[in-house]
Amino acid sequence: MQTSMERSAEGRRERKKRERRDAIAQHALALFAAEGFDNVTIREVAEAADVSEPTVFNYFPTKESLVFHQDQAREAAMIAAVRQRAEGTTVLAAFQSCALALVDFEWPVTFVQFVRVVQSSPRLQQYRREVYARHAQTLAAYLRQEHPRLNGVIATSVALALMGVAVAASESLGQRVMAGQAPRRAASSARGETKRAFALLGHGLADFGVREPTPAGRRRAR
């Protein structure tokens, strides 16, 4: 989920670490797809990736995080979309744009493996819910930072509502792929469903969090 600009800006050391992390995750996913998530040990992942067990844990604190290794990148993208939204743009519009992009990006070859591994493991499905709950907490904290007078109930409710659509979109996409749809077709269908879900939220959140012009912007408008 890293952009080409971000890759060009990273140093050699950071690039090597990212590449090793990605390689470990890819080996883990292949093993999980072949043997089942619960049947693979961290030692086996380390052997497949040609690294030590401590190295695996240096990059991935839990076995589940080997599957959801882009968790932090997804969260960062969602928060950045809201934080960097243009003047006059609502939180809903900014979040929706990012959520749709995450549904509709070019799926790698390993996407079907990822879906099958997650859908076949109740443990991973629970972990996915926990991941999205953490994302919602981070978004709620940012909303309160941006709007200090916003109470915790409203901030959390807004964040959970927005993240709920992202969760539903991800689950719909996975179910469609498991049913045999091609990833691109599944993504297109899930995108349409996601748009309609955000439209329903829009009836209540349409005007929430409109980015006000900055002082510099006000001066330019004059």
C-alpha cells in the first residue's frame, strides 16, 4: 500500500527492512494457504523465509499480524485522507474516497490466497474485527483532536459508523471472491454496495466535519 513517491523517499536501510518484511509475509501467506493458518508454526514461517524466529517476531508481534501485515498502512491512509482533506470537504466525503480506493486498488495475485486464509479461520476473522476496532479508535481520537469540543460519544459513533462501512465492504469482497467471482468483478460489486452504504450515512453525516478555510485561505478569498 506504499506509493511510488514514498518508496523513492525511503533510504536503503528502510527499503531493505520493508522488502524483508514483505517477503516474510508472502512466505507466511503461502504456507497458511497450503496448510491452514492453525497448522503452521512461526518456526516453519521462519524456515520458509530463510530467517530466524526472532527475526519474524521483530517484524510481526503476533502470528495474525503476518496475514494483516498492511494493517498499519491502511489505518494511516484512512487517517491521512481525513486529516488532509481540502477546504469545504466533509469527513464523510474524505473517508469514503479512501475506503473506495482500498476496495478498488489493483489486487495482487496473492489476494485470493489472503481471502481464503482469512475466511477459513474464525481466529483471523476475529482479529480482523479487532483491527478495524483499533482503526475506529484512532479515527475517533483524531476527530476529537481536530474538534476539541466534540464529545467522546459523538466522535466514537462517527468513527464506528464510517469504519463499519469499510468492514462491511471488506467482508463483502471476501465473500464474493470465495463464491468464485473474479477479484476485479467482486471489487466492482463491492464498490457499488459501499457507495450506497455511504449514501445512507450521508443523510445523517452530510454536514459533519466540513473543513473550514484556513486564515490564509480566507485572505485569498477576499
